[in-house]
Amino acid sequence: MADTLEDDASLAESIVKYAERATMAEAKVSNLEQRLAQLEVNSQMGAPPPNMAYYTPEAAYCMPQQQQTQISPTITVPPTQQ
């Protein structure tokens, strides 16, 4: 009789652990599905993924660069008014 109670408790404990692991795995899968859906939406819109430069730095070199404005070599200070 004691063996049966221990076996039942062990079985219940194993079921609880399995359910907890299954819940964590389900949450991870849901997170991955959300991220994949976001990537698919971005690719349909033609936008690069936000972390593309991290994973493929060579592609970042092909991106059009923003032109920098030329800074004047001399600085002019207006006269102070009193």
C-alpha cells in the first residue's frame, strides 16, 4: 500500500513537471511565431530587418549612405548687441 502511494506521488510529480515544461515550450514557440510573423511583414514591405547589420555587416556597406552637410572651415561670430 505504501509503495502505491509513493508511486502515485511520483507519477503526479512527473506529470506536473511535464506540464510545466510543456507550458514553457509553448510560450517559446509562441514568441518565435510572433517574431517570424514580424519578419514576414517587414520583408513584404521591403524593409530590412532591424538587426540586419549585426548579422550581415557586409550588407550594411551596400546600404545608401546619408550625405553629410559640409561644415564651413571658418567660424563667424556675430557682433554682440548692447
